[in-house]
Amino acid sequence: MSVNEADLATVEKQLGRKPRGVLDIAYRSPDSAPGVVKTAPRLPDGTPFPTLYYLTDPRLTAEASRLEVAQVMKWMEARLAEDLDLAADYRAAHEHFLASRNAVEDLGTDFSGGGMPDRVKCLHVLIAYALAEGPDRVRLGTEAVALAADRGGLRGTAIPQDWPTCAELGFDAHQFDENYQESAK
């Protein structure tokens, strides 16, 4: 993928501010809009910026916020504490994230993002990571994207049509209905 002036102008519009440290467009939505940018580990002014993938598409950021309010993170974190395979997947995703970021520039830290590897702190980061890397990289990110696709009606526009569904991933997209409806107000 690559980034050009038109992409940067679109991202600036999406964010409402000039983007900083953009290395690449890491994910484009099916309707061709930039959705995730890959950022430098250190911004042009030298400030460390450990978030390798940053969600920019307002449709996705709004849905991530609704899912956070609906307490999806608590559900994910509770599963992390009980499911050893899920915890191992999350740790592997954390280690891959660090290796990818360190390949650009090593910040000398083991902080990745989104609370990895022990907590689920930010669905924006998990959604960005999953979209940038694909549905096989980080299970919880894949699930968050599936929820955004199935609950937010974003499949085929902001999210690929063929992204795994919640049903295919083995959970009920409507288990958060009460909290989700509150978050949509």
C-alpha cells in the first residue's frame, strides 16, 4: 500500500486535524476510503507514538466507540482470563505488533496498544490492527470488526463483505443489545 497527498487530505478530513507521522495507508475500505493509517513510532517532532495502526474512518471510529460503551471490552477481558488459547493468541498478536513496530523504529518499550497482552483497553486499536493485518492476526480484533460489521451495518462499505461474521466466529452479535442501544442514543 502507499500514501499520497490525496490520501493525506482525506485522512485530515476524517480526523479533523492534520495527520502526523503517516507512513502508509494500512487499510482501505471496500469503498476505497482510507480506514487505517500506519504511523511512525516517533512523530516528526520526536514524540514517541507507539500506536502503529491508527483508525481514521469515522464510520469505524463511531462504531468502535459504541461497542466500547456497550461493554464489549469487559466481555473480551473476562474471556482472556478464562481461555488459555485466546490469551495465547492475544500474546502472539502483541509480540507481532512489537516486532512490526520495532522493524520501523524500536522505542525500547514493550507497550503495544489496546491493553495487549493482558487487558482489553481500546477497541479502536484492536479494530485498526485487525483490519490492517487481516482476520487471522488477532482474534479479539477480528471479533470487534465482526461486531462492527454485523451491528453497525458496515459490511461491504467500511468493512469487507467477506469478513468473518459473529456467527462464524461462534458468538451472538446481539448479546450486547441493551448496552448497545444505550450507546446509540
